[in-house]
Amino acid sequence: MCVGLSARVVRVNAGSAIVDASGARREVSAQLLSDLEPGDYVMVHAGAAIAKITENEEEQADDLMEEYLV
């Protein structure tokens, strides 16, 4: 099973982005998404932002992760 984590984009650089996932910041590849801006929400898998998501979808993903980890 593959798991993606939701995260909020903090900063965008050429081909990469700094994201915040529940307080943990890390750099990920942003090469798959051409129109990222700070404040956007993304799904991150294997070190890459793979899809933009809405804030509501981000909250749902966080709720599901908490449910599975408890």
C-alpha cells in the first residue's frame, strides 16, 4: 500500500518546495506541479508533491491518518 501525506506549501523554489506536514517542514520535489504557490495544499509521496488538494481534502486526509495511527 502506498501512502501520501498532506502538507501545506510554505515556499516554492525552482523545481522544489518547502512544505509543512503537521509541523514538520521538509523540501520536496515540485517538478510535477507547475503552478504551486505558498499556502497551497498538496499530497506528498516519495519526496514529491504529486497533486494539489483543497484545504478540506487536507483536513480529511489528516483525520484519516490519525484514525489509522491510533
